[in-house]
Amino acid sequence: MNRQTFSALVTSMFALLATGAKLQSARAADPPSESRVAVGKELFKSKGSCVFCHGWAGDGGGNPHSPGNASNLRRTQLSRAQLFEVVSCGRPGTAMPHFNAYAYVEDPCYGIEGSPGGRIVPPNPPRPLQPREIDAIIDYLQAKVIGKGPPTRAECIEFFMEPGPCAD
């Protein structure tokens, strides 16, 4: 490959990357569909097992693993990108697992490339999540949890789809 062809190829690759970043930014700015929020809710409840630590309301009151000790997602000030990194990479030195199966090994986290070993790497998750699944969970959190104040009975009924587990 000659120098001119290589230069054109590199320019094209950067243009594609920039276009992808713009599309991702635009998607993040648009409100998610109700179906996408519903998928995120199910992932929060089941595959991600987020409720075990963060609680059904995302207020950090999860049982049995973290009654009141996990981050209160209702009060978080993290941006979408920061939420994505925390879910993907976990929180070093805490019980927050990394849901990206390749975190710290192939995918850098918090500027750390390669496996740092030791206690810095957060625990493995119950099941890893795909990036699109992490995005869906964040869609759910941004639509139904973050900035919503103390949980209400109506939110409880909406979450469980029945009034049984919700206090009067």
C-alpha cells in the first residue's frame, strides 16, 4: 500500500469514528423509547442483579447484599458516560462488580490498561453485560430513578407490577 492510499484509509477511519461518536451522542440525548426503558428495567432486575445491592428503587437499600450500603442512584450526579464506565468497570476497592467481561484485561478502565491485579480490580459480576445492555440499564435509570427523590408507593407498584410488596 502506498503512502497516499494509507493516508486516505486513515482519514476515512477517523471520519467513520467521528460519525459514530456523533450518532452515539445524538442517541444519548434523545429520550429512550418506553420499550427500551422496559428492557433496561428487566436487566436491572434480573441479569444485572442490580436490585440485590441498589434495591428495587435504586436507593442503595438492596437486600440481602447491601442494605443501605450501595450507592443511592436516585441522588447520583454522574453523567451518562460516567454511569457507563462505572457499570462497565465497577468501582475499585468496593463490592461494585465490573459488568464488562473484558474490563481491565482488554478494555481500559479509569485509565488503567491491562490487568493491574491485586485488590484494585472489582469483583466479577453474576453475569457480564453487553454494552447495549448497559446502555438500556442507564436508559431505565435516567427515565425512572435518577433525580426522582424518595421512592413512592406508586413507583413500587410500577416496578413490581403489583401492590403486594409495597407498603401502604
